[in-house]
Amino acid sequence: MKSSFQIGDIISYLQMCSEEGVNLQKGMNYNLGDNYSVILMSLRENAPYADRI
């Protein structure tokens, strides 16, 4: 199924879960598709972890 989202789009958590067909968890979600994983991270001030790419 081809996504209607584009690179750089900001989507809600529910949209993301619906697109993937799973309830995503904080951190890394391995082997969701044929050849990819999903990383959830926070860039907000005072985030509990220093997430970065």
C-alpha cells in the first residue's frame, strides 16, 4: 500500500499507527515492513532522553 504522506509531513500518532497497522511504542519498532523499522523520538525541551539523528 502506498502512503499518502510525504517526507517532512507532520502527522499524529494515530495517523502513524493507522498507516503502519500496529500500535507503535516509544523507541525503536523493529521489522515493521519488508525492509524498514520506525524510530520514535522527541526533540522537545526537557525531553527525558537526548534523542538525535
